[in-house]
Amino acid sequence: MTEDSERQHLLSVARSWLGTPYHTGARVKGHGADCITFVAGVFEEAGLTPRISIPPYSQQWHLHRDTERYLEGLLKYTREITERPQPGDIALWKFARCFSHGAIVVKWPLVMHAYVGSSCRYENAHTAQWLRFIG
């Protein structure tokens, strides 16, 4: 499989998660996921990673810590890029003190992510309402 076909397959799997309700810590397509479990579930289902162990966490884990738990976890399976994100890449944002929100790039700035009070959905990363909370 070529890199381009892997990226397209990943996006196809991610689209199958659209509409999954937001639920902290859940990882069940169609029933519940959050931003990290959505990303992990998609990469696992696409066959690009083994099952990723994610320790239990509270919805506010990032508010009082500087430890880059999300980023460190991702770097076990990925590598950091500095150029323009490509389809299937993972984009990260800082809320509070550390990277704590992630999404799968469709075609920058369009991403798929799971967001509190919503579901797994498409969003424009440049104009998204939740960006006003990033400090």
C-alpha cells in the first residue's frame, strides 16, 4: 500500500466515526469517543497502529499540569512535522498548559475531531468556535 492510499484509507475509516457522540475516555465507534480515543480508534481500525493503551484520565487532566502527556503518547507512534499538514496527519492544540486537543487533518484547515458537548465531526481549524478558548 502506498503512503497516499494509506492516507485515503485512514480518512475513510475516520469518516465512519463521524457522528459518534463525545464521551470522555470512550472508544466505541457510533457510541462514544473523545479527541484522543477518536484518533487512536481510527489509526487502530485503519491497521496503522496496534491497540493503543490510554490510561484513565479526567476531562480536566490538562488544566493543572505542564506534562505533555498527549504529545508524549502520540510520539510513541508518530513523528513531529513542521511543514503544512497533509491528509491523515494529526494536528494538536494547546488548551491551558499543554497540548490537549487533537484532530485528523482532512485537507488543511479542514479537520475531523471529537469535541466536548458535540460529536466526531468536520471543522475548519481556522474558524472553529472552540479556538476562542485556546490561551
